Amino acid sequence: MSKAFDTIKGKLVERPVLHAPDYSKQFIIQVDSSNTGTGVVLCQRDKKGEEHPILYLSRKFIKAELNYCTTEKECLGIIYAIKKLHHYLDGQPFKIETNHNPLVWLQSNVGNNQRLMRWSLALQPFNYTIIHRSGKSIKHVDALSRV
């Protein structure tokens, strides 16, 4: 387990090299959650559309969070990301990319789920758009959610 963790840590600092944030470009948060944790990549795209990572985050779920349904775990990943990255995001529009399609409607409808409703309210001060991307296109985030 320790060797695998060290290997992943090593790969995360190899190419692509982390870039400094450019506040004139839009930030993109890529989020994925597994059964045990969540992974986040903050990145930006250059003029050619290539993604450049700025930082990586991950964390394990606590015991109570392990009981959340899949949508709640995925949304918790977004909440975690925004709490950690708010100093990059305050006052400007940004994108949230996830492979969990039900989160796309988070801004407009949370149904009767009280937890999702609270989180949706917590996100209201931010100017964001949630975009669905296939899991294959954000594999690096999926790997972080399992560390």
C-alpha cells in the first residue's frame, strides 16, 4: 500500500508539471468521488485547449460519509474542493467537471434531499457551471479519489 501511494505521489509531480495559476484564465475544478474518498484537480486550459494542472487534492471519507449515496459523495467532493480552493474562485466564473451526470442539475433542482439542498445553498455565492465529462477523460481525478 505504501509503495503504491509513493508511486502515485511521484507520478503526480512528473509531467505534466504543475503550473502557476493565471488569474486572467478560467479555472476548472475536476472532481470525482469513489466509495472511500474524493479527488480534485484544479486546472486551466491554454489557447490550444490543453489542460494544465495547478494543484491536486484528495481525502478519505470519514465513517459517517461512507454511508452517503453516490450523488451525495460526488457532491461532497465539490463542496470539499470549493472550501479548499475558494481563494482561487472568489469573484470569477469557473467550471466544475464531473463524471457524475446527476450533479449537472445541482444548480436548478436538488429534490427533497436535505443534505444536497444545504450544499446547493452553500454554493450559491459562487459563479460556476457544472459540466459532465466521461470518466475516461478524467482518469487522473478518479485515481486521486482512491488514494
